[in-house]
Amino acid sequence: MISGRPSTPPPQPATTVPPASSLTPEQVKRIEINRLKAKALRDQREAEARKQNGGPSLRRSDSNNLAAGQKRVHSAITTSNVPATLRDGRSKDPAKDGGFRPLDDIQPARNFTKYVEYDFSKMTDTKGGFLTAEDDPHNKALYMPNAEEKPAHMTLKEWERHQLLRSLRDRKEGPFEPGLSVLKKEGNKVCRECGSLEIDWKWEEIFGCAICSSCKEKLPEKYSLLTKTEAREDYLLTDPELKDEELLPHLERPNPHKSTWNNMMLFLRYQVEEYAFGKKWGSAEALDEEFNRREKEKKKRKEDKFKSKLQELKKKTRVDAYRRSRKAGGGGGGGEFGDEMGRGGKHTHTWGRLVENAEGIGVKTCVECGMEVEELEF
């Protein structure tokens, strides 16, 4: 058992490598002379080949064959022998203005040969052909500064103060509220409900209604504001009547749904009721009768439209039934609507999904025979 096990071989004695012998100065000199001779022979062969072929030399750059510590000759670094394929940023013509300038001799690529480089310093901004203040600075109709933008000479605090004063001036509040005289009581305007002197001057200017803020809140059935849609639908007023400011004055406010839409037109409720009940319809009962009459006409038009659609559907069904009976009977009579063409059995329709046509009515089509049925939803 023990004799069969592998054993480690005995270590071998280390072989000593003789050191490389250094070259003598005579040997180095001989190697350098041989190298120069080989180089001269190569240059001679290349010159002979250049004379025979008449083409450019394939000689490598001398900078690749320089020994350590040697410098390149001046001819190797001049720009007179630069090939045409070299895209160098320096100008190869010293006689140009400025001498060696970058990007002067770089040619554009083929796809950009038609590119036109514009000098923007010499161009004139024509404002896209629109007339500006520079064309006619004294024409106020042509050029009007935007009142919503902050002027350049104002600071942010001054602009906020200016906006506050403008809003107070529009509402006639604060320092812009009209003065009240105790001595001349007969000339002062008072609230039409409670006789108070502190009325809403904005409402008095637009609606001609002297009313105070407390009475507006106490009596919303008279002094609430109505939109244009409410006045048109509830009181049956027309657009020309609502746009007539002498007939029905209105207050404009920004549209709450979208700022870019037209402003809201707000009307005073008691003025709208006075015109609708007193001048146009005569009374509230007459307005109700007119409203009911219009609703009946609207319902009647809807029913007439439904009946006309139903009649068209019946006509279409009769024509289809007649054609199918003609085909089933071989040109004559016979056959009933619903019979399968060319067969004696009954045809059972297999309806597809409901699809809306151009008129907005749902239509189902039989997959096998192509019959169409319109469905109306109530």
C-alpha cells in the first residue's frame, strides 16, 4: 500500500544561465554603420522607383526614424509640403490678411456646399412685416402699450401699488369714493331700500341703482346678478335685447371657466324682471304660458322627427322584404320575409354590434343576410 503511493521527485539542481555579454564600442559602431548603409540603400531604391513611376514618393516621414535625442529638420514641419487631403485648421498661405488664420482653408462638406452664411450684425429686423411703434410712434391706434405688463421704469412694489390704486379707482372705493356732504342732504344719493348714504358707487354708475352692500345681501331675489344664459333661457330674452345697454345695462367680469373666453355679462335681476314682465310679455303668467308653449313645440318637433325616422325604417323594411320574396320565389311571388334565400328553412338573424351612423342613430346589421335595423334609445 505504501510502496504504491506516488512520491515527490527529488529537486533538480538549478541551472545557471550565463549573463549576456555586453557589446563592445567597436561592435556598436559597426551596427550603426550597417544601419546607415541599409537606410541609404533604401532611399536610393525609392528614388529610382519614383523616377520610373513618375508618381509621388512613398517615403515615410523622417520623424519616425529619428533616434532618441535627435531633432526633425525644418523641411519636415513647414506647411509648403502639406498634402491636399490634410484638413488642417491653419492657413497654408502666409500672404493672406492676418497670416496663418484658422478655418480659412477648410472646405465645406459636399452636403453643405450650398449653405449661405448670414452676417446677423448687418441684418435688419422687419418685425415679420407688421407695423410697429417705430414706423409711426405718434399713432396711438396703431401702437398701444399693454396695461397689464409692468413698465420697465417701475419696481415691483411700485407696480403693485399702481394696480391697487387702479382697482380702487374702478370700484370708486377708498380715496376715490365720492364725498358726502352733511350740509346738502338733498343732493346726496341714498340707498333705495334703507336710505343709507354708503351706497355701491360701481352699481350706481353701471346699473343706475343706488343700493348699499347690506341690502344687496338681504334681498337677493331683487339684487342678485344673472348671467346672459340665465336671462335668455329663464326670461326668454333675445341676444339683441341683452346687448342693448340702454335697455338692459350689464356688468362685465372675467370668465371664470377660461380667461381667454369672452367676458361674462351680468344683469341685475329686478331690471330683467321689470323688462320681461312689464314690457315684453306683460306679466309672469304670460311668460309661463310662452315657456310652456315653446316646450310643447320642442316636444312635438322631437316626436315628428322620431315618426319620420320610423316611417323611413318601415319603408326600407318593406322594400327588403319584397326583394327577398322575389328572390325566394324565383322572380314571382311566394316566400315570406325572413325565409332563407335558396333554402326551404327559416332564417334566424345573427345581429352584430350596435354602430352609430352619420345621423347618430344606432344600427345593427345581420351577419348572414346583411339586413339593417335601427334602434332608438329613450
